[in-house]
Amino acid sequence: MKALRRVLWQVLTTRVAWPILITIGLLCVASLLALELSSPENADRQRINILVAAVAGVIMLVPHFQVVGRLGYGMYGVGVLLLVAVLFAPEQQHTHRWFLLPRNVQFQPSEVMKIAYVVALAWYLRYRRDVRELRGLIVPFVLTAVPMMLILKEPDLGTAALFPLVLYAMLVAAGARLRHLAAIAVMTVVAVPGAYPFMKPYQQKRVDAFYKQFMGTADAAHYQAEGYQQRQAEMVLGAGGLTGQGPEAAEHLRQGALWGDYTDFIFAVIGGQWGFVGCLLVLVLYLAFLGASLEIAGSTKDPFARLMVVGLASMILFQAMINMYMASGMGPVVGIALPFISYGGSSILTNMVAAGLLLNVSVRRSGYSAAAVGYGVAARA
């Protein structure tokens, strides 16, 4: 307890930690306000989720980030095993994404894998110099492909799409050559259409729906079938105008006008009730979170800590971008939560643990690096 009190005091007296704390607090408030409008029964559960997740985030402040890094490969291995095991779990909503625990609690292994992946990759890249050569990119891409393929098998296209984006951000921070990354990205984009036949039928319908809408070929039948969900989200989002319709206009949401209004499409709820101003404020909060995270990364002396911070911050930002693109009709429906805002225990827990690790680095960023203390002895703050 003494160590916990000491590190909490360090967090509260560290200037760069406050933007992280404030943005997380405001995003959680936005979550509860939106849920009270669209799904009041889930708002109470979300309060509990936030409280439990906050405790987990605080616990992540205690061990030195070097200790976390040395556990990275083990965390990655456990994450892969969980992703394999969940494929044999009972099907829920036509997918194999969750373990059903006692008291009807759902646990999503892919959320755990996101943290494990970033920590393991950061630990691997921390002293690598061969990432400036193509051969040096093989292991990072393999570390990315394994969980990505397993998550696609569930299937969960939205979460799987995060992994290559986070990989690129971390490789850039590790010093990889941009021309190598650009060439690989171009080849990947060219090859993506070849994955269409391997998608689940409902995923193909979502892609088709977005393509028709993007090309302007959608008709009334389309909007009553595969394009219905995204069209409803756009209508709710657009109805908010500049400053929103206000809480009194949320009755149609409580009656089920928008499926997923408390998870995947909660951004549409924010836009409908608080308009463009509300959406802009949420975007500013995510950018402030990113800015504070990059300041932490830029000021740390430890290469592992720097890479971990970049990975965790980019994971949260890219996830927010994918969700916003989906809710606004700028991307296909892929099913992904809005960080700190969407309802869900696994999601908010992962986000809080990531924030705890960011704050962990913020209070120890001027300490000894791994090179100074070696692998067997914990680093000192």
C-alpha cells in the first residue's frame, strides 16, 4: 500500500499526467451521459465497469514498466492461447469472440491481446537496429499476423484492422525506413480485395453496403436491407445539426431505432444529442490524449517505454478513428467500440490498463533504462 500511495502521489504531481487523467475522466462522463439517453439499463452497469477498470489501471502503476516488459512474451503467449480457445467457445451473435463467465459476464480475449501485443512488440523492438532493413521487419510482421489471423477467424474485422496500424506506428517510432513501410502498405492494399471471398456472408454484405453507398448506387431496397444499420446511424448523427437535439429527443433511441447505439454506434448518439459541437469535443479529447501520450514518449529515456507508449496511444486513437468513420458512413460497419465511451467491460478494462501503463511511464520516464540495469534486475525510478 505504501508503494501504491507513493506512485499515486507521483502521478498527481506530474504535469504531463493531468491531461491523460482529465481526458479519460471526460470521456467516461460522455459515456455515462450517452448511455443514460440511449440505454439507461446499461448506464448503471457501465458505472461498475468504469470503477473496476479504474482500479485495474491504478494497479498497473505499481510495477516498474521494465517488469511489465519482461513479462511481454509470456503475456503474448497467453493471449494467443486465449484467442485459440475462444474459437471453441459457444457461438454468440454468430461469432466466437467471447467467453461467457458466471453471472452472465462476457470476456473478450482480443482485448487482452491488444495490450499483450503492444508490450511484446515494444520489448522486441527496443534495441533492434535491423528494422531499417526488410529482413528486420519479418519478426514484427509475424508477431502481428498471428493474433490478427486468429481474430479474423472469430470473426472480428474491426479489432483485427487495428494490429497493422499499430504495427506501423511502432515501426516508425523504432526507426524503420518509411519507403519500406510504404511499399508493404501498397502491396497490402492491392491484395486486400483478394480477401473478399474469405469473408463471412454478413461481412460481405456490410462491405457491399458501404460500396453501394459510396458509389451512390444504393436504392430504397438497399436501405431497408444490408444498408439499414449504417443509414440509421447517419440519420441519428445528422439530425443533431450544430448543437444537437437535446436529451428530450432521445426517446426514439430508447425504443430501439438504432441497433448498437450503446456500443458500436454510440458516436451517432453523441452527434444526435449534442450535434457537431459534441462530436468535435470528443475528437479534441482523443487528440489531447494522443498529444499528452506523445509528450510522455518523447521525454522518456527508455526505448521500450517509448515504444510501448506509442503503441498504446496509437491503438486507442486508431480504434476511435475506425469507430467514428463507421458511425459517420465514411467506412464499412466492422463492429468496434469507441474507447472509454462504448459500453462494455472488456473494452473499458483494456483502455484503463493502457492508460495505467502510460501513467506508469510518465512518473518514471527520467529513470534508468534497461541497458543500465540489465534484464534480471528491475529498473529504479
